[in-house]
Amino acid sequence: MQANKIRKMTMGVLPAILLLAPIASRAQSCNSSGADGAYSPTASGVFDPVALGLNAAGDNVFNFTSVTIPSNVTITMQAHLMKSQRPVVFLVSGAVNILGALTLSGASGNPAALQFESRTAAEPGPGGYPGGVGAMPNTSTPGGGAGPGGASAPSNTLNGCSASYTYQGVGGSGCTAASSATYGNPQLLPLVGGSGGSGTASTSAQYTGAGGGAGGGAIRICSDGPLTINQLYANCGDGAIYGPSYAGAGSGGAIHLQSPSVTLNYGGGEYIQAVGGSQPGIGSTSVGRIRVDTNNLVGGATNPAAYFSSLLTGPYDGVPLPTPPTITVASINGIAVPGQPLNRYSPPDVSITPAVTGAIPIVVNTTGIPNGTTATFYIATDSSVSPGSPDIVQTATVNNNTATLNVTLPAGVNRLYVRAVF
């Protein structure tokens, strides 16, 4: 009897909108402890908290004394290297100088594959959501994109559907508006990344369909000193091509900058971006959101709107932002989930043996959700047997920062993405 397998647990949360009350005469401070010291890479590469010995708490919040990325250096943030799939937050007590490039962009969709093991979801930027996988060989239903604005699997079309964020996604025939509703808010409270596009159908008896692009990541940089940025990207990934068909692209991510003085340099093709993609027959996907809170903005106004996405500016008042709520899947059917899932096809992160039918308990741990709250949980699955399944929706009450969901999963290998609304 084949075992049920769980390949990846990537948790996201869509909490209620949090409001800040006005506070007068408050000292300007990002409340950085400085515990992570100065971040000053000298060569291009990936941002790996484990290798750098950072973020023991696993919450993607970094407390730096300063940040310096030289002009010839590009640093890439990848979701699988982070200790959680939460947005990235830099709290900096000194200056921030990103003279090179920092990118949290989502990956493009994976092409049609001959082997099932190669049928994987496109990786988002940290805080974003994956793209949907292509359909199994000679089947018409691909995987939908994950996230609040994730594109649902299309019907009656070989093209995929695109994701949304700040405006309704598009996708031609077979794509429904309900699958691409707008979400989030201009204040970026909470901070939420981009969603994934859907994959394509397959017309081959051997090859899968093509995969959808992933959503851009989400980052907040709060600096007590001056903040200068040349290049900062939270773009989406494009959908892959399958013969004459195109998978859907993801949506742009989110960028929030806070500092008494912000300088945005755009000369020589240097930009700050959280843009969507574009596919023939599908159109443009949603841009993300960019917010700059400062008392002194230098540059930015001359940058073309297409590159600046949806800019919103406001004063820098030094009021610390609330800690965002979180969800972590603790166990599935009584089996503990690894603290840092590896996203491998084999071995999976959790294997249920012998195979079970019917509902199984999924225990989630939460922070920031008041005890006694009845929340609505959305569980996106990408089953190897039933791709394109709609989200499983279930209500549960949070007690002692824990909730138990009783979920019937499709057979085969699954990826799970859990978020909540309350």
C-alpha cells in the first residue's frame, strides 16, 4: 500500500488589518538590538541565515547595526534558505547603503517535464507564494498558484491564469475573477508578498504541462540612519512556455522602507521594483506594493511609474510596527514537521505509513492571533494525483496559541500552504 507523503510545508498568514494609533513626540527608533552586527558582504551570492549564523528565532527578523552592499555586489534572497516563509524584516540602528542590488524576486515557472520528480512549483521570494505546477501528462487540470491572489487552475484553455495583488489578475478565457481578487492594503500592514500563477494543461502522453511563475517576496527595511538604495527587486516570476501555450505569471511582491532620510538612485538603469509579469494571450499580471515612510525623500519622483509600481509615501514617525501574526504547522497525523522543511520529492518532509483515508489532524501553532479567536484557515494543496484542487477551507478556534484542523488530503505527494483570516 502506497504511503501518503507530504513534501513541503510552507506557511503563510493573512491576518486581520492592524491599525496604528497616532503617537506624538515619540523618539525615532527602529528598535534594532544590533545583535546581528553589521551586514557587509563583499561578493555576490545568496543570503543564507544558517550559514551566517543569523536569526536563531527563525522569524526572518534581523537586527543589524548597519547594512552595506557594495556597487558590484548582488545579494539574492531565496525562500528555501530562510528559516520560515515569512516576510523579511531588517531592523537597523545605523545607515543602510544598498549600492549594489538586493533581490527577493520569485522564480519563473518550471518547463514541461518528462519525469514526475521534475514537476515542481516555482520558488517565491521570501514572504511570497509559489506558482502552480503543470498538469500531469495528457490531463487538462494544472495546479493553481498559491497565495491570497493565487490564480486558480484554468478551464477550457491551454494557457494558465495570472495572479493578482493590487489589481484583479487577467488570463483570458477559462480564468475566473474569483481566483485573482486583490488583497493587502497600501499601508503594508500586514506585510504580504506576491501570489503564484497557475500552470498549463498537458496535451502529451509523456510530458507534464508547464509551471506558473512565483510571487515576489516581501521586505521591510527600517533604519535609524540614512537609507540609500540603488537596486531593490521583489518582482514576480514569469510562467513557463508549453508549445503554443503560456503558464500564468505571479504577482509583484512588497517593499516597505522606513528611515528619517531615504535616497533612491535611478541613474544608469538602477531601480526599485515590485512588478508583475506579462504573457502572450494572458496579459500583464498585478504589480506589487511599494511604500516609503520618510521625512526626506531624495529621488524617486523621476522614476518611471512602470518601474516604481504603486508608490505610497508617508512621514517617518519612528513608531515601531506591530509584530505580524504567524502560523507554523507543528504536526500532521501526529508526526512532527521539521523546523526547516527541505522541499524534497524524496524523501518527503513527512511520510504517513500506512496510508490513511478520511480526515487527519493537522496541528498548527500561532502567534499574534488572540486565544479564543475562531479563524478561517485556507489550506492550499498540490497533489501529485489531483493537481488544481481548490483550497481546503476550515474554521477552528485558537486556544493556547494552537489550533487543530481535521483535513482530508488528496492521495499521493502533497505540498501544503496554510494561511488564516480572522
